[in-house]
Amino acid sequence: MNLYNATPFTADYAFGLNKSGRSCLIIAAKATYDLPLRSDEPPRFSSNQCDLYNSDAYSGEAGQSAPLFENDFPPYKPNCDIILHASAHSEQPVTEMIVGFRVGSLEKFLKVIGPRHYRKSVVGVKPGKPLPFTRQPISYDTAYGGSEIDNPKAADEKHTYTSFMRNPVGIGFYPNRGADELVDRPLPLTEAVEKPIVGYQSTKPIPQSLGPVARNWYPRSTLGGTYDQNWSDNVAPFLPEDFDESYYQCAPEDQQCEHLRGGERVSLFGLLPQGQLTFTLPKVELPMQAILKNGDRHNLDPRIDTLTIEPDENRFTMVWRAHITIRQSIHEMGTLIVGKPTPGWEHARVVDKPYVSMRNLQLIKKRLDRRVTGQSQILESPRT
């Protein structure tokens, strides 16, 4: 099977299973753009196109730190994930500020607070005064949550843990601590705008961040279905009947929207040194086709189902995804096409000749030129 990518974006494919247990082929394309320097300027196509992810990435140790990126090849996402990896920025030192984003009609705001710890007071223990900052990273690593050892005096191999499953990698969740034991322990660096954390007796808040949530975190984990004895006896290795395809969404529920089409307005608030930035997502016509070995052509239906904005990296990416069910065998698949094929490619296919695009010819020429230049430098260098 061949993949012909007629776009300047990265593209690839993978095999998977759909909800009904049928094998399917997943095709994904990722476009990378540089953020505009000023509001209302168009985004610039990036000279450095980001790769598609074949596995998950974390801020630290897998499972013990915040997810950064998820595998780009789930079979289907019923909605679009809006993911941001960002920091709060302020021109002058502040102890707290409100930041957020808007994509189309979807918006989210949260409060970012400087580092702080629990302190003793005349009324017991309360959050201390936060330190000022001009830049504060936003992450689930520093949002409300965490895990605590239940039996710290036991041997390491016998430790049991209590975890806050909305965010087991965060800070501020101290279920086994009395008030006196909270002194000098850190508090979360983010909180809901309307629901500040006022003390250790506060009800457990919903963690506030902008990145993805892990598959085993609540409430995402509940969408994966029921894996009980009935599943083990009668359904395995296929997905359970109550599996919800929303499980494939890695964004928090308040960062999901309908599939994007391009042309949506995007605004970032407090997430860049210059303050607010507003721009329009590019509209891109990106067809995808699957050509079977028997000659049948299938026009696929790619959707933009992931938008990742990285203000600190001055870029954003959009991912299109489509899938096709495999009827009998993967060997029935012939060629996958991403983008609109050129007449030259179509002609080469008809006459069964190899095809090299002009863009690839230019890349080959550049590599050959560099190789020749390097050899010339070796020949011309003085002998020692």
C-alpha cells in the first residue's frame, strides 16, 4: 500500500478497529502554522511542519505527569479537541491574572496564581500570599489534584495510594493530612475564575488547565465502557457495547466543539507577552481518497478534529482525520491520497510508471548539491 501526499503537510496512516469491531484504516494529516505577529494578520505557513504522533507524550514520566500530546491515530473523534500548551504572561509582575481563549463560539477562562503555600494564621491554616510572576506555565502538573500514600510507614512495595482521579498528577489534594500537616505544602497555581480555593476544607475543585486529559482520568475513563465478566466471556477482544467514541477526545469537556471547518476566529488572552492576539484559522481544501487494488475509488470525509495552539512556540497545528472500513483484508488497499493529485501523478498511475513530484525533485537536487559541495570542500582542504 502506498501513501501519496500531495500537500506540504505531514500525513500518514495506521490500522485500527472501529466501534463495531471492524478493521479500519485511519488517515491523518497535520498542518503547522506560525502565529501572526499582530492581530488580524493571517497565520504563516510554517517552514517546520510538526510530525504526527504515533504514541503519547508527557511532561515527565509517563503516567506520573501531565499528558502533552496523544497518539494522532484514533479511529474517530465525534468533536474537535482544542488543546493549548501555554503560559500566563504579564508585562509587570502580578500575583494573579485571568487568561483564556476563544475559538469560534467556544471560550474558556481561568485564573493563574503565583506560587503559594499553606500558612498558619489566627484562624488555623489558610493559603499564603502568592509570589509575583511575569510568566507562569499552565499545566495539570500544577493544577488541583495529586496522589498521596495512605501508609507511608509501610515498605515501598506495600504502599497504597489515594488519588484524585480528575487529575492524579497535580498538587493541592491532601486527603490524609490534618490542618497542621498542611503548613508549607503547595497550592495549585490555577483555579476557576468564580470558585477560588479559600482553604483546605474547600470542596474538591475541578482542575483548571488547558492541555489534554489522560485516558484513565475521570470523567474520560467512564466513556471507555464496561469491562466485566460478561465482556471477558462474550465480547473480548472487541470493545464493550457501551463504549462511547467520545473516549477518543483528549481535551477537557469544556474544550470540545463541533468539527472545525477553517475560517473560525481565534483569540488568545494573556497567553502571549504582547497580550491579546486575534486571528482567523486558514481555510484549507484537503480531500482524501482511498484507491483499492481493484481500481475502486473511495472519496473520504476528512474532518478537522484537533487544534493545538502553542503560544510559547509561536505555532499552532490542525489535524484532519478520515477512516475507511476494511471489507475483507488489508491487502485490498492500494493507494491512499492526501490532497489533490497532480495530472502528472494521475498519468503515471495510468501508465504504471513511477512518479516523482517537482517538490521531491527539488529536495533531491538540494541533497545532491549539498553532497557535491561537501565532497568539493574535502578535496580542496589542505593536507595535514
